[in-house]
Amino acid sequence: METSLSLAAGLTRTPTRGWIVVLLSRLQASSVILTSYTFGVFLPFISQDLHLSPLEAGLLQSAWWVTSALLSLPCSVWFSRARQVPLVLVSLILGLPFLVLQGLARTFLSLFLARFFFVLCHLISTPARPLLLQQWAASQQYALLNAVGLSLHSLLLAATISASAWLITTVGSWRLVYGIHGVFLGVQTLAWWVVAREEQAPVSGLTYALEAPQPTPLRALRAYPQGWLLGLTMLALSATWTAIVTFLPTLLLEQHGMPPAHSGPLLGCLYYGLIPCALLGGVLEKRVQHRKLLLWVPALCNTLFGVLITYTSTPWLLMVLLTGVGVVWIVSPVVEVLPFEFPGIRPREVAVVTSLVKTCSGLGFALGPMVVGLVAQLTGSLQQGLLVLCVLTGAGVLAGWWYPSHRDAEGGCR
């Protein structure tokens, strides 16, 4: 039975087309989740138009992440046997109409349903990224590819978040901006159809490995308990992130009179530092053998920065703290690679463990705005909501501390 690492053992260098396919896949995922990460900038405009309550705002943001948390793992099992290149294309084509419908929504319910079905279409391609890595890239370059992808992701998000409020004000409609987003994703769909040719994949044995009889990949959830610790750590980081991008512009507007046109660029600081620093992910994967350091240290910084942001209104200090929250995510390319290190893990099992981590991240992204919205509704204070959420993310520090310490010579951890 082929393991994940032995399958691509003969490939020592990722070809140019492999780089394009893997990074285009990452760009597509980043473009899809723009509807979540930019929601905080859109929220003041949408709330004014649709008359949303704080709880409804939290639910709209959570529609993405609750759906992801519930269905990422089942989708990775159901669709991990499929041919991943056409699977991604189908996912993109099905999702585009629901992106446009978000811009046409006239009520809370219609916007909620459009967001729900958009993410549902995206989840079809859940196993694609780890399996495309194994089909198109050399295993020695997994972390480097993920790091470059994270840097490009950060560049896209920084530009989008910084410009969104200005763009909405300029064109006079948040709805029209959703249409622009749809065109952008449509161009990427066409590029995928042109570039991603399965017959030119350098690792030709993946399809046979996926179709071969084997135990259910769900066994990985029991065989590799360290996957749960990865998930809990990422849950903590995700909850802080989505709470900040959802509610910080509103908090700054209500308590300090800072308009979204100013707070939007401040939120871009979540990405400015991450654009160059993300490239360090590949270096960390090679240099830091104490794997738990890659988890509990960023989780601790994340909690501390989140608490301080809750009580800060000074622009320059917010820039520093938001940059800090962003930079701790340089470990995410390594977290995506760590499941490949688990001893004897098979390709579909990597997809399942990766989906477990995504499920936990999705749960964190969902819980962030839900907790903040609920506490704000009960106490009448967004500040209290953000504080409670940030304190709870301390659980990620404990999860990172319990992760196995060292990578052994065979690539596993002990």
C-alpha cells in the first residue's frame, strides 16, 4: 500500500506547471473566502441597507464557517476518491451563481441562503489541496509551495480589505462589488480549465492509489490523535481572526467615530506583515524540530494580541497589534504539511486529517463572530464580546503544548 510520501518519492523537483496548478488552486480558495474575510468591511453598509442586528451579522459570517465545520470532513471522505482536477472545476462552476446572488439579496434570509449555498459548492473540493499537492509537487517542496501560496493569499486579502470600503464608496453600491468579485472568480475558473491538465501531472500513480481497495480513511482520526491538537490550535487562531475582521470596524465606528474608510486599511495590517513573513513557513518547517513550538507560541501571541486590540483605539498601535495577529499565521503552511509527517499515513488519510484541521478552523471562524455577537447582544457591548472570545482562545495554547515535540528521522513525530 502506497503511503503519502512514498507515492512521490521519485519526484525531486516541482515542474513549472505543478507550481501554477497548486498556486492557482490556492488563489481560487483565497478568492472564494473573500466573502468571509471582507465581510467586516461590508458589514456597516449591509447593516444599513438590510437593518441587521448584531446577532444576525454574526450569523451571516458564521454561515460560512459553520457549514465548513460540519461538512469539510464528510466531503473529504466522499470526494477524495474523485479525480481532483475536474472536481475543482465543477465546484467553481456551481458556486459562481450563488456569489452573484449575494449581491442581489434584499433580506437577511436571502443573503444567508446565498452565502450558505456558495460555501456548500466550495466544500465539494475540500480534499483537493492536499491531493493536488501529492499529484503535482515534490514532497520536499510542500511547505515552500504552501508558504508562497500564503504570501499570495495575504497580498490578495490585504489589497481587497484595504480597498473594499473605498471601492464601495466609489461605485456607490456594495452589491456591485459582489459582481466584480464574481468576474474575478470567473476568470480563474477559465484559467483552471486551460492550465490544469490531469494527463500532464508529474505523479501519475495518485489516481490508482486513490482507487485501490483500502480501509476507510476515517481510521486516521483515531490512529493520529495529534491531528486533533493541530485542529484545536488552529481553532483558536481562526476564532480571533474572524471576530476581529467582522466586528472591529463596527467597534471603532461606534466607540471612536472611526469610519470604515479608515478602519478598512487598518484591517489590511493583518496581511501586510504576513505577505513577506509567510515565506518563512518553509524555513520553519526545516529548522524547528520541536514541533510544539510552532503551535503553542503563536497561539499565546494570538490571545495576547487579541485582548490588547479590544481596548486599543490608537491607529499606530492598532497597526502593530493587527500585524502581530497576522504574522502568527506564518505557521499555517507548516501545519498543512505536518500531517504528511505522520508515520505510514496514506494519501486519502492525509486528506482526512487536513479536513479535520479545516473543520476545527471552520468551527473557530464560526464561533468567533457567534460568540462576540451573542455576548454583545446580552451585554450591549461589542468590546465585552471581543474580550470574552479572546480569553477563550487560550485553549489553543494548551493544545499546542501537548503536541509531540520532535520530528524523527523517518519524518514522523514523537
